[in-house]
Amino acid sequence: MTRSMTAAIVVAMLMIAACTSSRGPGPSTTPAPAATSAEATHSSSASAAVSATPIPPASAAPSQAIAKHLTTDCFDNSPCVLAAGTWVTFGDNAFVPGMAITVPDGWTSPTANAGELKLIPSDHPDDAVFIWEDVAAIESNGGTPKILSGVPRTADGLTASFRKNPDFVVSTPAKTTIGDGITALTYVIGVSKAARYTSLDCPSHPACANILRDPVHWGPTDFYAIGAPEVVRLYLATVGVASDRHLLVIDLDATDPVELERLTAVAAEIIASIRLPAAMSGQ
């Protein structure tokens, strides 16, 4: 799903994207060519599982000498088309500059900036993989949710908040590993049948719920929310050195529980391939 850009369309953009799973440009009638240079090319189109799923370890760390740069020049109306191989986030405003991630053919990125790295499988454009850093839990109801100031921005803090919220259905958290052995919590979040979202702009009204936002990099009216039957699988990990800890969140967003199972399997190798820059690789 996407985030809102203005208060007037906060639910129209977020919730329509969530509830209809129309998160970005549709597939072009003529597939865009795969990137072959050091930068991504762009598309010409404008436009619940409840058990833990361990991420298989990658065979080896990718060689950044042969990696391609994933710059911030990726947009919803002109997504970067990613050739199979390893990509490294690049640029001052990149998402975790120097982070490496390996993808197979058939993936695009409409967002690769400091606030979010978003990947979309071209054959299932209503699904998405989001990667965020240091996000905060927010009020689950309403079109202008506030940050929950009493919730620590940690894996345990967000998890505890989600599990006690009656607007969510949360599977039992389980430990797993992501990237090159980073310990993470994983679980599935869906919208509870008890949810009574107050904004009538939500296409799945009242079965919608707000989940989180990045208070540093997103706009003041931007937030992430879902609408039933949409479900997400989260991976939450603490990364960085002892004096500079960060929360890394990976979100697999799918149209329904069956599709989430498929996306979880497809994305497993991508998640396992993540390599953080040296300054953030400690736990």
C-alpha cells in the first residue's frame, strides 16, 4: 500500500491502496527492459498464514563490487525495473545507504528513499515488500492517527502494542533470522472483525486499521494502514551497534491470507539476501 500525501486524501490514497491492493503502477502492456547498467531502468507505465516462516540463510554475502546501484530515482509513475542480481541502495537520501539486497527477475521498486524501500513482484502487482527503519505505532482508528507515545519503537514494544489492540488479529510471534543471521520477530497482522473504522473513505469500512508511520521521513499526514481481507507479515529486528540501535521492519503486504502464504515463500530468498552496511550490521 502507499502512504497519503495530503490530509484531504489520507484515507483515499492509503485505504484504497490497502483495501483494493492497488499500490502502484499496473503492469505495462510491453514489459520494460531489465536493467543492465549500474542504475535501475524505469517502467514506462503510469499508472494469514499464522505460523512463523523461517528465512533460509543466504549462501554467501553478495559482492558489492558487482552490485548495481539502486538510487532514489524510483517513483510510483516510473518505478525502477530491477534486473536479477544484487542491488545496493545508493545516495545521500537512499534507504540505509549501502544496504545490499538480491532479487530475481520480475521485480520493480517504486520507492527507494530514506523513508522506505518498496519492492513489487511484476506478476502479482497487488502484493508488496516494504522495508522501513525506526517506525512508530499509531492509533489504529481514524484518518488522522497520532503516534502512541507510550509505545517503545522496538520490536518488543511494537509487538506488545499490536497484540493488545482489539482492532488487530495477530498471530503468535516467533523468532526467526533475516539477512546474514539477524534475529527477528515475525507474525501476521490482520483486521479484527471487531474493528469499526470511523472514516467512511475506507473502501473496506469499517474493517480497516492503521498500523504505523515513520515520524522522521514521512509527511505529517502519511501513515500505513490495511483493510480486510488484506493481511501482512512483519519481521522486526534490532540492528546497529550498542551505541546506535535501530528498528528494522520488513512488511510483506498481500491481498488475503492465501496470497500472503505465496508472497512469504517468494520473498524468503530476498529477505535472506539482505546485507546491512558495516555500521548497522551488529545486534
